[in-house]
Amino acid sequence: LLTMRTTVIATFFGVFLICTYAAKEATKKTKKAKLYVPQIDCDVKAGKIINPEFIAKCPPGCQDVKYRVYGTDIYASFSSVCNAAIHSGIIDNTGGKILVQKVAGHSSYRGSFSNGVRSLSLPRWRESFLVSEGKPRKGVTYPSTLEYSSSKSTAVKSGNDRVNVPTGDAVRKEYQTSPVPTPATQMATTTPTPTTMMTDPSTTTPKPTTTPATTRTTTVAAAAKTRAGLHRVRDIAFRGTSTSASNRNILRPNTGIQRQEPVAAFWRATGSPAHLAVETDSWKPGLSLFDTGFSSKEELNPKPLESISQGNPNCFVDLSFLMDGSWSIGKRRFQLQKQFLSNMAQALGISSTGPLMGIVQYGNDPSTEFNLKTYTNSKDLRNAIEKIPQKGGLSNVGKALSFVNKNFFSDANGNRGGAPNVVVVMVDGWPTDRVEEASRLARESGINIFFVTIEAAAESEKQNIMEPNFVDKAVCRTNGFYAINVPSWFSLHKVVQPLVKRVCDTDRLVCSKTCLNSADIGFVIDGSSSVGTSNFRTVLQFVANISKEFEISDTDTRIGAVQYTYEQRLEFSFDKYSTKQDVLSAIKRISYWSGGTSTGAAISYASEQLFSKSKPNKRKIMILITDGRSYDDVRVPAMAAHQNGVIAYSIGVAWAAQDELEAIATDPDKEHSFFVDEFDNLYHFVNQLIQNICTEFNSQPRN
């Protein structure tokens, strides 16, 4: 019996040991099991991923301006996830794992320059995200596969119902629909029941149809089923002899049917940056060619087109025309538009040493007909224009501007770098989406935006415009130079020469000028004995780090430098070096002088030797670095520099006097004056200084 008990106990113990060992092994395997981290592309935006929190792996090469980032630390959800991670310093351009957490939207996002990435500012957005090191948080389960939002149908809100309209179909322009769905922004309106006109875009004969007054949903659905040519009724034998825009949406009186213009509720596209609240400004009619203040006898009575067979080297621009391919324009007017573009190609004189021209056609979605390098002479370009077929669809100008900004002006598409980028937007009536945000981003990228609006909205139609005053919100400047309003498609040929004159006037293409390519920057460097040789080399490295962030050439930003003690020495002038490498080499060669500290005299010297020779179209920026109190007065020389248009930044180190730094700096002092306790910490102010320069530049009025 004792033996049996011993055997049972031994067996039980053995089983226990085996189970314990198996459990430990299972635990080890469980601990060794690694989280599978899904990879995302550089262009993936946080808003496209449904998961509220996830870990993902970014590929190499995401540090690129085409992957837009909005905000600092907290980013708007239509930012590139991976480029935001680089901006925040979590990863670098080699890629890596990141943790993303979705948070609520913010009322404003601040742009900044950090880790080689320039993020943009944004007034508001509905969703934000944070990015941190790609380590799992305790107690959180992370997905191995990410869920992406899809956009396959258009939601039109009508009363209490939503009607899903397949993409590719369209409703009339009066309904203000967008070609993709959104759960966000909606406009609640109450309108009379409309009578809908249905027109086949292949014919110019209108077919009136009335809809019962009982349900608006039926009306919208019926409109949605019609072809995309139903934005507006356009032609009755091309309106006979009439070219009045007021016939666009209203039946002629002799038909016996009078329609009321509705503005249906609409749903904004999820991925669209133009999410902002609906504008309530009153409509301001676009300026016509004859009342802009830029009219001339030459414009009123244009000369016959002059063919420039060898090209026009005096018009060195890279030009993109956004061609309206919407159904609202009709076949006849689409042909008139093509003839206008052909005339522009002839008048410009297309060549590799002069203007280059590409065309993007837009409707529901934009597409490139041909890019800048496809044709390098006017004859081939005109032949290609003649063969362009009409896309149809809505008039989504904002989407087209975003497309051009992100895709068109690239090296691969023939962008020449030194040539100003110009976009001319052709619009029949008004856009069916918002243009303000897309235009702002394009302008900040250095693109000059012109608008040619044909047959603008009549008074009875202005209630249907989604974004009142859309031209002023889009163009490069609101002074009339960038906007031409043409009363009829049949008079479009009259603006060929005036438009050529404007797009070729490179001195006035001010949106080509950005904060990085439009300044004369003069460094005024303290070389006094208190600085010392080692610290002086640190100052030069600081100067080089700032300089290399700018686009340097004869026509872009130029750099000059002055060193001072009791005396002053011009190290190099603005016109001495025209490449970034030459400038950086020149900075490195500056030799330490040693002596006293006469900062006031140095400011006067820099004003005379540098900034008096600055180009008229350049912003004059002085960056002064000093480590002590001046032996002479700085206030009078600084005030004189300010009055001559010099924007002064002062950087003080160690024993520099705060009151002098503030006197030297342009107002407001806190944005133009910096202090650091030791030379080795100067590098902290590189990004801040560049950010302040760009913020000040972008805050300039657009008039």
C-alpha cells in the first residue's frame, strides 16, 4: 500500500512538473511573439485611417515638400503621418516605427520649421493627431492591419433623408454637391421645390421636366440620375443672339415655366482641406478687364496675334492652364475655350528658352492633358490642344488647384526651377467646390494664380455660389492684376494679348516670391576680443546654418556679411556669390578680427555698404550677432535702418545688453530679438529665426 501511494504521488508530481514546464514554455512563446507592425506610405494622411490609435512603420524618403504637414506637435489629420513624425523628431528620413493617437480637432494649427520639414499653419480642422515613439502603451491592443476610409459615393442631404449618388454622376450646380462623401460639414437650408431642367450634353435642346412639390428628396434623386451636363441649362441654339449670363439657370419666359433656384444641403469630402465653415460674405462681382485699373487702349482694342516662331525669351515662365471641362460649359463653348488656349500658345511663343505651357482639365477630378516638357513649340502645342476631348462633370476648381500644387510643377514634369510658376484658371460661371484653402497652399508654394471667369453669376444666381467672392480668395493679389472677368465666351479672344502681357510680367509675379527666395540677408557679426577664436567659429557655423535654409541665387535670396570691432569690414556683398555652396564657403573663410565693440557704427556701415545696394524687389533683412554692450549709441543707426526698410533681428550672447538688443530689433521686439547665455546654444535659434522670417513674410496683405 505504501508503495502504491509512493507511485501515485510520484506520478502526480511528474505530471505537475510537465504541466508547469509546458506552461512556462507557452509563456515564453507568448512573450516572444512580436507585434506585427503594418507599413504605411509617405502620402498616407491620418484622416484616411479609421483606427483611433495605431503603430505603423514609415518607409525611407518621406521628408519631401509634397507630403504636406499642418501644425506643430499637434497635427491636423490631413497631414502626412510620416512627414509629421519627421517634423516632430520621432524618426528621420530613413523611416521607422511610430505611434499615432487621434485627438479632437483644434481651432488653429501653427506652422513651423523643424528637423528639415516646414509645416504649414491652418485656421481650424475637425480632427488632430499626436505622434510619438513607436512603442506599445501598456494595456492597449494595436491592430496588425489598418482600416482605411473609402469614398465611393456622394451623399446629398435633403430634408431628413440622404441620397447616395454614385461618383461620376452629377447634380445641377444649384445643388452644390461634392463628388465624394463626408460625415462632416453640412449646410441646412429650406428652399422652394425646384423645377429641374434636364439637358443631354450632346445636344443644345433643353427638355423641361417638372417635379412634384411633395418631396425634395425625389427632386434631388432625379437630378442626380441625370447626366453631369445638368449644372445649368446653357444653349438654345447657343442662346440665339443673346450672350446674357442670366439665362443660365432660368427658363426663357416663353416656355411658360418659371423655376426657383434651390441651394440644397451638401456634404463635404472627407479628404478635402477646404473644410472651413460656409462663408457668409456678400458677393462682390469680379472685376472685368475694363474696370480693373490695368486696362489700356491696347487691351480694349487688342492687336492681331503675333506668331513667335522662335519662342519668346523675354517671357521665361512655366505656365499651367486649368481648363474647365464641366458639362455646364457645353460643346460649343468648350471649343471656344480650346481656340482661346491655342491662341495663347501662339501669342506666347512656346520654347525651351521662353515660356512653357501645360494643360490640366478639370471636372469632377483633374487630369493632366500634357505637362511642361511635352511640347516645346507653339505649332505642336496647338495641334495637341485641338484634340483634347471634354471630360464633363462638375467644376471642382479647388480640387484642381490642389492637384496642380502637388503634382504639376515637378522636375519630372519639366519644371525649370528658375522660371516663375503660373496657373491660369478658366472658370465657366463659378466653382462647385471651395477654392480658398487650396489656393492659399498653392500661393505659399510660390505659384502665381490668375483667374479668368467667363459669364459670371447674375444677381439671381449668386445665392447658388458655394464660396462668395471666390476669385479674391484665390488669386495671388487682390488688386485686379490677377483677375479677368469676361462677359461672354464669344468675346474671350479679346483678352489673349492682355493676359499674355500679365503672365509674362515676371517683376509683378509676386507669388513666386516666398520667404526663402526673396530676401537680401546681411549678417553683421561681432568680431570683438571678448568673443574669442573658438566662439567666433561657432558664430560662423550659426550663420552658415541659417544661410543654407534659403534658396540662394542672383534672382532669389542673396547673402552678404560684415564683421566689426571698433572698425568695420565688408566680408562679401550681396552680388559677390550666387550659389549656396559659394556662400557657405565664403562664410567658412571669414577670419577672426579681434578688437573693441562699436555696434552702432557697424549698423550704419551695413546700411551703406550692403542694404543701400539691395534690389528694389527684395526684403532687406539684417541679422546682428553680438556678445556685449556697444561702446557707441545703437538707437539712432538702428532707427535709420528701420526707416529705410531694413527688418532687423538681434541675437545677443552672454554679456549682450538687453536694452540695446531691443533697440536694434524691428518691432515687435519679442519676435525680432533673441538672447542666449552661451555661444554653444546659438543653434537653438536657427529654426525659430527662420520661422519668424517666414511668418512675417506670409502675413503681408494680399492687396
